Amino acid sequence: MSKKLDFTPQWFNQPTPKGTYRSLFKWADLAEVKHPNSGLTQLLMDRFGITREQLNQPGALALDIVEDTIPSRIDPAHLDFLRQTCGAENVSTGTYERASKSYGAGMLDALRLRRKLLENLTEVVVSPRSHEEIVDIVSYANQHHIPVYVFGGGSTVTRGYEATISGSICLDMRKHMNRVVDFNEIDQTITVEAGMQGPDLEHILQNAPTSLKAKRAYTLGHFPQSFMASSVGGWIVTRGAGQNSTYYGKIENMVISQEYVTPVGIFKTCPQPAAATGPDFDQVMMGGEGTFGILTRATFRVCHWMPENHVKFSYMFKNWQDAQAASREVMQGEFGFPSVFRISDPEETDIMMHQYHIADSFADTLLKRFGFRPMQKCLMLGFTDGEKAFCRNIDRKIRKICRKYGAFELSFANVTRQWEKGRFTDPHLREDLMDYGILIDTLECGVTWSQMPEVHEKVRAYVKSRPNTICMTHISHCYPQGANLYFIFIAKMDTIREFLDLQYGILEAITKAGASISHHHGVGKQTAPWLEEQIGKPQMDVIRVLKQHFDPNNIMNPGGTLGLDMSAAQAERRWSKDLEG
Amino acid sequence: MSKKLDFTPQWFNQPTPKGTYRSLFKWADLAEVKHPNSGLTQLLMDRFGITREQLNQPGALALDIVEDTIPSRIDPAHLDFLRQTCGAENVSTGTYERASKSYGAGMLDALRLRRKLLENLTEVVVSPRSHEEIVDIVSYANQHHIPVYVFGGGSTVTRGYEATISGSICLDMRKHMNRVVDFNEIDQTITVEAGMQGPDLEHILQNAPTSLKAKRAYTLGHFPQSFMASSVGGWIVTRGAGQNSTYYGKIENMVISQEYVTPVGIFKTCPQPAAATGPDFDQVMMGGEGTFGILTRATFRVCHWMPENHVKFSYMFKNWQDAQAASREVMQGEFGFPSVFRISDPEETDIMMHQYHIADSFADTLLKRFGFRPMQKCLMLGFTDGEKAFCRNIDRKIRKICRKYGAFELSFANVTRQWEKGRFTDPHLREDLMDYGILIDTLECGVTWSQMPEVHEKVRAYVKSRPNTICMTHISHCYPQGANLYFIFIAKMDTIREFLDLQYGILEAITKAGASISHHHGVGKQTAPWLEEQIGKPQMDVIRVLKQHFDPNNIMNPGGTLGLDMSAAQAERRWSKDLEG
């Protein structure tokens, strides 16, 4: 499979033109592309029976301009209020602008946009300039019962801010609400506005001596794959996790305090790192997904930026069972945690062998000789973060554990470096695949170690029951008591219905297997119909009680988010009565 | 001050007789005593002007038997129900039994009991035998609007379960609800009933190969000073912290899932170690202090029991500023955290010099020669937990940081070992001191590093404004962003009023300085009047909303806990209208 291709497919190779439907679903920077390499292309051809000829005839590229054809139905009086509050230049009712702030990076979004299906658009996009303007808007919206959606970075994969209730305002936090409010080097905390984009925050922290007049460089340590199109606010309200979470923790472990504007007033949490004064209100608000109020500012703990201490490692295990057992032993060893820590199941490992050019390399020859078999062997990779000797000790201990399980050390093969190189750019691949009718999507869940084998087996069995469907799985966020399981499925599909059948079936399989329905993507409107079944009615009741308290008029991200006010279609686990037929 | 005493005070030296008032406030085991050593005795004589003669004439020892003089006012029909549900042998209405389950280890409790003031007794003590019996009792109590209090281990210092509303039932969880429900060695979790006592749980875990048929020994790592008289349920509902929390975390970091019986039904949280499915319900329920429902079972993560890896350390700093800066640097160094990590302020250090016999020792001579001055120098002590090389690296890094700040290494002087020896027995000292009219009490709070100097200074200034009052302060639970401050005050006092004036004044000073009003003691009824001022009305409103949801008839730990339904006297920050006069 790994032989060099003797042709180059006709990948779309230009900057995506502005104003087009394609630009609405194009990942992150419009100018950037990343094509499948020859190994991956050959694999797709083999698996899906795609020919060289077909790879020269892409399907719909959706390069049409989004015309200004859907008039905003916002009340002119509301529009006047918004223009007076935020300045006319910060209020837009254009179809393109509204579509760009109503969709995210979910597969259903991309499928609809490729088909030029525009539904559930907000009526007006407003870019508030301050916390105070948001207070005024929420107060006005509450008085007039206007739905309010919030756009952060644009990478929701759960239809997080899709304006399913008509007549809404969408607040674009990215434009102005992106400033540093405070930096406290004694406490190692930074306070920023919620629309601060991920890369901007990291740039500021990593250059703290100049940007913040600090004594040294810092990092938040939060690097989700969506990094390039994500905001601080989005991370928090969805309980996101970065790829380095095994050392740095999920976002809920990084947040020190928060400030929300809710319909019943300002809600601010306390800055002390621990307290015994009732429930932990930070953990009450995080996960609210915009349904309780609008996060305007957050204070994070920051860590020392010490990339020079990274120790990279990678190992190959003979089978999935050993890989899981070794990973668990690492997490329970009490010598500190690695930072990035990814363990791929056999099918993902086989695909990575091609993607990272290990197949047919010297390392591959050795692996074969030592009895590491295709569709059995499993790759572990990662690196450390923290103080130098701390990092070195973790590396030593991981080596010892992996050897005990008969793993083959691949660290010399630069696997981790290759993974690292692609970590934020891989999402670009999706456009190319979709241009040829191949869908790639992901779903993830949380499990205990003892649940893991069964959840993996059952979800995988469901996906593989569909002909010609790739199901790659990895563990990417680990804890002493469990981990996440991240499923990537790749299939050739023609209709939205086909895609939804697969997605809904996987959600069903995850729920039935007893896993937590989301580890870090959040719930949004997509996963909402499965939430109550998973967490139980008593917990759902508490979400409803909090919602009723903070937002009695149901104006905050309404229309099915977190399963709060689902339409009949949504409750029946259908996406849209109209479009699903 | 450190010269040997040439006499032995007439400390009460017998086992405390059962059934007496003294037995109600005696710390933990009735047979055990621990007297102030000569250094501490001499210091108390010097500070409070107590003579040798006075030390031979103790005050009221409260050795009277608690007569069965306060009839239970429980409705006989309720009593019948309880006897039928739990068995007659598990239902008691005796005055002594009721008093023993209504008071804890707070100073106000001890002061009242020494004066034979019995107020706020529950009407009946019931010892349920199962989760199901608790479900039945809560359902019955809710139907009949009967207040329900819950007794765990008996060490509340905040009047946590004092039956301030009359006509109540108290559930004694200690008698039967103390079993292991499940142990999962793959996930490293243990599920126990909420009445399991701290020492019992640790005994089971540390002997896991025999008690649980496990492959190795484990620990929870939760060792509060109240260890000997504390329960799993008490730890959780108050958000407690053990003395090893800098490595192991507070109890809220150890809990994986919980099950509560509330008036509106069973509330169970999910076992996955992380999720993105709305608010974190474990963190909503913890801190409820029994006002939302009754915790019946909890699942904890457990760690490897490896006491052989402890590395003990102790250092003396020239001043409080350096000690704080070095501690902060340790916590922000990203090489892992020490387990026990205590830093004493100058006044506490001076007293520890006597208590641990460092004063006038060889070490003291060296310290004096190197310019470490009384009422300036500060002691840091601690030890590590975790894997061996991980521990050694932490010890090395701490040494490096302490040297940078000019600290003197005292590790040779066995200071940490002496501290460790007394860590669970020091509370016994209180009885001896009180026998001679000397009160010793504590209050604690949470601060950020940048708040710490001001909070310390202001609270201390308030305490020292009272003549002849010792104010010892230490940091005992550290985080990268802050720590707790633990204040111990010792004073000669004659009346309850004097004590309350000091206690209330300190709470006032903590609140004004902007610290969190409790780091790990919880709020109870004692600290409740200051809660809303500290966390703010919007947060207090959420506590009220949760209360209204879970307990619409206000039967769960009612009467001022968490500031929910305070009496006029309590709201005015008085303990009792009747007794305060």
C-alpha cells in the first residue's frame, strides 16, 4: 500500500475565495491547504475503490458566492438599539456574515454548506466592544425576549451556537472582546476577555517578557486540535481539553475565576484556588454552553513555557490490550504525567504507519521481524512537559513500563515529531476528502479503564457493521481512573441522511455501553438528545433548575442546547424535520 | 523559657469516664491523653502569668454524669416508624446519646458542655442499616416535615449538624453505614458507605492485600488533623482537606462519584474521570453540607501506599517574606508537589522551637550564630509522597530553592518527624489547657499568593489587639496560585462572650481582607453569617435555588447551615439570643 503514487490528484490547491460557501466550511486560514500524502491517498483508493480517474474529477467545491438573499427579520427598533449601543459598524445583517456566525466546524455544517442549505441563521451579528455593552444587550434582549447566541472562535462540532430559534442576535466576541484584562505574575494568573483567540493568548504568554513585561515566558498549556479557530470562551463553556491535557489538565482545571453576564445579573466567581464555602461555582458555570449567561472574562492559571524540556517518546505494542494496560500503569505510577499521551488502536495504528511513513521503513522491517502484526499492533506516542529532571524521570518510567509489556521503542523514528508537525493542520485534510465524497468525522467519549475494552469493542462493532467504513480509535486524554476514547470514522457517502444514521448510531452505541457521551467536545444541539439518558433525569433536572434561575425567559442559546428546550424533531433524535423528510 | 520544669502540673491523667459531660467534648479516644510538654507549659506560664500553684488547681473538669433529664419531644408515631424501619435497638432518645450526636469538636461546643449547657439537641438518634432505610426515612421525614440531621465522625468545628430546629431526627451513620461497597483495582477506586471512619478506611486500604484481596497496598491520602474522629461523608460534604493535600489534593479532588438521598429522589453522579456534559455535579453536591440530601455512598480514587518513599525536609528562613516567596516558588516550579508542606509564621515558629525542643539545642545555637532571630525566623517542614525518583527530585528542587532564599537546612534535627508524631494527637492538648481556663481555637481561610501578606497582617493585627493573646499562623495546603492561612489563637478567657467576640472579630477581619472564609472546615452554622458577604449574593442565590430544588420542605440540616435559613440572632452574627443575653 505504501508505494509512491505516480500521479497527483487534482486537490483544490488555491486559497479559498472570500465570500463563497466553501469559505464558510473551510478550516481556519482560507489561504492554507494541506493535502493527503501519497500513503494516505493510496490507502483511500484501496479502501474505497476510488480510481485515479475519479481523483481528477472532484465533486461540488462550493465555490459559489453566498448572495445576500436571506433578509434579516430583526425588528428595526432592536437594530437601532444595537447600533446605538455598539456602533453601526459593529452590527451586520448580511446573509454571509450571519451564516458565518451561525455554523461551526461540524460535519453537518459542512454538508449543509456544500449543498448551499442555509437554515437557522441568526438575524443580526453584533460585535460588542465591552463587558458593559454586553450587560446592556442582555438586559435589552431579556426585556424583549430576543434569543442571544454567542460566537467565539467558530470551531464547534456540536452545533453549539446554531440559531435554531428565529429572531435572534448573535454576539461575535472575536472582534473586540479579545483583550488582556490583567496579568498577575505573583499568582501566575492572566485575566482575558472571552473572545481572545487561542493562538493570540499563547502568543502573548510565550512572549510575556515583551507583551506583559513579565520576568519569563508562560503558557496556558491548552492546545486542542481546534486551536487555530478556537476562543477562550468556547473552551470554557464546553469544558474543552487540549492535546496536552494529561499534564496540564482540561480547561476546567485551568480556570481560576470567571465573570458571566446573565439575564438576572452579573455572576462572578472567587479567585482563591480552593475553598470550602458551598458548591464550586466555577464547576457549576463551566459546561453551561452559553445557556446560563455570557462569559465575558476569565482568569487562568499559567505555567512556565519550557519547550526545551520536552522529552519525546513513542512505542509500539503487540496488541491493544497491552497498550491499554501499559497506559494505565503510566497513569497510576505516581511519577507525574506525560503531557501529550496518545495510544492508537490497531486500525488507527495501521493508518498512521502510512501517514507517518513508517510503513516499509527500517523500523517497519524490524517490527515485522519481531512479530508486530498489522491490525494488532498499537502505537503510543507523546512528550513531557514540566521541569527538566521531572520530565526525564517520566520518560525513564514510561520506558520501563513499556518494556515490561514487550513494547518496541520507536523514539528514534521521529513519530512524535511527525505527529506534532501535523497536530493543528490535519483538519485541513477534510476539505480534500469531501471534495471526493469521502466524509471524515469524529465522536468522543469518556470511560473508566475497566469500561474501556467494552466501549471500544461495541462502538467499533457498530461502525464496522457498515460496509467499507474506516474506524480509527485513540486514547488522547488520560487519568489514573480512565481516559477518553476518540473515534474517527471515514466513509464514502452521498447523502446527509447516511451521515446522520452513522453518527446517531455511534452516539447510541456510546450511550448503551455506559460511557460519558462527551469528554471534551461538549453537548451542543447535536449530542443533546442523548444527554439525559446518559447523565440521568436527576442531573438533567439540576441543569433545568439552573437554567430557570439564570434565564427565566429562555433567551440564552435557546433551541435545544444541552437538551434544555429541544424541538420534537430533535427530541426524536432527528436533526431537522424539514430537511430530513 | 526552655529550662526544664521542676514540677508536673496536675493535668487530668485518667481515662475520661463514660457518660460524663467531659466525655462529650473529650477529643477522640476517651482513654487517651496528651499533656503539654515542659517547653509549652513554661511558655504558657510566662505568657499568661499562670503560677505553679494555679497549675495544681484545675477549674471545672465537667466530670458529672449527663442525667437523662431532657425528654424527647418526638411524636410517638414517628418513633414507631423509626423503630419499625431500623429496629428498636437502633433508635435512642436518651439525653446523653442525643447530646453526643448534636455537638462536635468546636470550641463553642466544648464551652457549653463544660458549663452543662445543653441546647439544640436532636429528639432521637437513629442508626440506619442501609441506603434503603435512609431512602425510607427521608421520604417519611419529607412527608411529615421532620428536620433531619446527619452525624458522621463527630469532629465538626462549625456546628455542622447541631439540631437548631426542634423536633428533629439525627441519623448516626457511624454505627452501620460503614462498609466497603466495591473495590475496583483496575480503576484504582473504592466505593464505601458515608459513615466509614477515616482510620478504618485507611486501615483497609493500607492492608488491601488481605482486606480487599488486592495486588498491593493503597491509601486515600486524606489525613486531616481530625482524622481519628472523622468520616468519609463529613470530609465530602464540607470539602475537607488532609494535611497531605499539597500532593493528594483536597477531598473534592479524590471523589469520583457519589450517591445522595434527597427529598426529591436519588441523586447519583457518573464515574468517568472527566466529561463535557454540563456542570460537574460532583462539585455541585460537595459543599452542600447536608442541606441538599444525605450522602450514602462515595467512590474515591486511591493511590499506591508507599511510605518508604517519604523524603522529609525542614528549613528555617530568616523572615516570613522569604518563606512565602520560597513556598510559592516550590509550588510554581512544575517538578511535582510535596505532600505535607507547612510554613509557620514567626510567632508559630517560636512556639514550635519550644514544642519540638529545638530551642537551646545545637541547631538553635547555629541558627542564632547565623542571624536567625526570634519573632522573625520562619520554619518550613514537610515530606514527599509518590514514586521514589519523583520524591527525590522534589526534595532536591526544594533544597535548591530554599538555599537561594538563604534558608538554613534543619532536616538533620528531626523536626518533621516530631511534627508527624504529634499530628493526630495534638488535639488532646486542648482539654488540659481548658482545665486551666486557656482557650485554644483555630480559624482558617483561602488566599491567593498576592493576597497572603495583607490577610496575614490584618487578621494578626486584629488578634494581637487583644492583650495577651497568642496568634500562631501557618500555611498548610498549597497551590500554584495560593494557599490557605491557618490561624491558631490561644488566650486566657472566662466567658463564652469573650471567646465569641474574638472569633467573630477574626471572621470579620478575614472577610474584610478579601480571603475565602473557609478553606477546608466548611461553613456550618458558625461561619454562615459571613458567607454571603464573601461569595456574593448571586452565588448565594444559586445555593438557595439548589436547596429549593432538592429540599422544598427544608428538612435537610435546617436552621442556618450554609446561611440558608438563619435565625434573626444568627443573621445578626450572634450565637444564641438566649445564652448571649
